[in-house]
Amino acid sequence: MSTSFHSFYSSISIFSVQDYMTDKYSILSKTYLPFKEIYEGIHEEDKKKPIFSQTTKFKKFPNNLKGYKYPKIQRDNAPPKIFNGTIEESNKIKITINTHLNKLCTNNFDKISKELLDDLLKIENNKLFEILSNEIFIKCNSDGKYKSLYIQLVEYVSNDLNEFKEYFIDFIQKQFCEKDVNITHLVDEEEIEKKKNVIVIIEIIILFIEKKIVKIDILHFTLIHLLHIGNNIPIHELEFECIYLIFKSIDSKKISIQEQKSVFMEYYEIFEKLKKQNNLSKRTIFFIEQIKDIIHRIFPNNKSNSIESSSQIQLNSSTINFKNDFFDSIQEKNEAKLIKSYILCKGELFNIAMDYYFENKIPIQIMIKIFKIEVKNNESQFEIKLKSIVENMNDIILDIPEALDKTKELIRNIEFSKKEEILNELNQIEID
């Protein structure tokens, strides 16, 4: 029964498939094959004259559409680009200014300044002074070597750009009033950057006074603000350093204040009172002592009883004269006179000499002679002085990173009892 069923099923299947294929072929022959023949004809025609082909083998566009570009579809999530003419023009002005500032040096000052001025006079933009002031300030900060030239440039362009000098002075005053002198709790890089920004403002103010761009009254305005006279706000260490820089420029005789003796002697009394405050850092005390010494040196003949009693410093006129000789000889590069005045000052100029040595104003050969004088006069006192420098070295190298190496080099050339001990202490100090 199973066999007959299988035979029956097979016979039905075979005949059914044959009938189906016959019918299917009949349909294909009537519909598909004619279409296939027509399509192949179109395909061949397209090869000869391409219209729709997208392959590199054939042309992409018909001849009558040559050069046509489809419009770019704006996506919903992509805001349209807005052209800001003000920003674009400001950037062009900055580029023009910096192109000239980057070339400026002592040898080509007249040429580059004239080229810059010529370009500036062609610019009609109400933000020109603002942009120019900002770019000059940035260059003073980033390229301190040419600060004096940049300030000289301010005067030069002001001859034709009326009122620019006044604008730039106001610009720097605004920078000064908005400065941030609190550099505590900052990481090293941020502290250095912020400190540098404040220092360059002070240096520009000093240049204003040196070049007589402003009256000396601005000096008192600056000192009053740095000393917080009239309010009880604590003075930051950075402000003491700024004050020291001002007095140091006075000491270099670039700024003349001889007609204001009484005013500057009052500053001496202020620093005497400040020194008695608690919790002053070593660097702050150092700056205060240096400022007091500068004031005494500037006005050697003006020793009022109040100043002598408050300071309890006994300096005779001959010692002060030797100090003046010492500083004059540095300017004159007179080694013999410098050594002579140092010997007669009985060691009172040691810290000042080191300061000038760090600033490369006294060569190492002369400092070696000064060290030998100190060792010969009082070796134990000399070692105490060196110890003091070692203790303050971390603070010193914040301002003068090469001070550590310069001190080591100096000590290696001198023989004294605690030489190795002090060198070992210096070797343990690391510069970040």
C-alpha cells in the first residue's frame, strides 16, 4: 500500500511540474524576453550616449548640464555660519600690527615704525587704539627685551595718531588698577604667569617716568596704591617686590627725585613701621631692607632725628660715600674703584653685590675678589652671610632661576672652612 502511494505521488508530481514549467515558460516568452531585449537595446544605446550612468567609465552629466552643481542641503542640527565683519576686521588689524612689531629692533626702529604708522593711518576703525594698545602690551609681556622700544613706539605713532599716547597711558593705568597680586594657592606655572603680568605693568610705568612720558606724580600714585595707604588691606609680597623695582630704578639714576627728598624720607618711615609687622616672609623683609638702604643712599645728607631713632642705623657720611662710589663704579665698569669702595664699606654691601652679580652687572671675576676680601676679613661672618643666601635661595630663584648655578660656580672658586657643607646644601635645592 505504501509502494502504490509513493508511485501515485511521484506520477502526480512529475506531471504537475512539467505542466507548470510549460505554462511558466510560455509567460516568460511573452513578457520577460521581449522586455529583456528592449532593456539590452537601451543599455547599449546608453554606452554610446551616456545619460544616467554613474560609473567613471561614462560621463556623469549630459552635455546640456555641464558645470551644474547640486545645492548643499542644510542640516537641521547645523546652524548656518554667520559672518562677523567686526571680528574679521579686528583680526586683520592685529595681524598688520604684529607683522611690524615682530620685526622691530634697535637697528631698524625708524624704518619699521614708519611702516607701521603708514599702515595704521589707512585704518578707519573706532577700536584701533584699543587693539594697538593691547598688542603692544602683549609684546611687552612676551618679549621683555624690547619693552623700551615698544614704549618709544607709542610716542612715535602718537605724533600722527592724535591722543593715542594718552589712551595708552589710561590703558596701562586700567591694567594696574585691575591687577591681581594674590598669587598664593596657585600652581607654579599660574603663579609665574600672573606675577610676570603684574611686573610688566610696573616696568612700563617706570619707563613712562624715565622717558618723561608722564610726570613723576604717577610714581606716588603707584606707591600709594601698592602700599594701600589709606586703607587696612594687607600688602602682598608681590606688591613689596613691585615697590622694590620702583626704588631700584630710582637708585640706578634713571629717575631723578632729588627735588622730592622730604617725600621719599617719609616712605622710609612707612617701611620701618611695616617691618615691625608679624608674619612677614623672608623675601618681604629682604625687599624692605633693600628699599630702606636705597633711600639712605639717595639722600645721604638728609638724616633727620626721627629716621635715625626709628631705624637705629648708624651710618657715617664716609661709609655712604663709599656706597655711592661702589654703585657708580658698577655703572662705569671701574673694577679698581669698585673693589676699593667695597673694602672701605666693611662688608655692608655684600647682599647688594650679590644682587648685582645675579643680574650680571658684576662679573664673576670681581665677585671672586669680593668673596676673598670677605673670607680674609671675617671668615665666620662670611659663612653666616652665605648661609643666609642658601636659606633664601628658593625664593631668589623664583626671580632669577640661574642664581643657584651662579652661586655654586662662585663658591667653587673660593676656599673657606664650610665650603663643602654649603655646596652640599645648594646641591639639594632643585629648580622646578
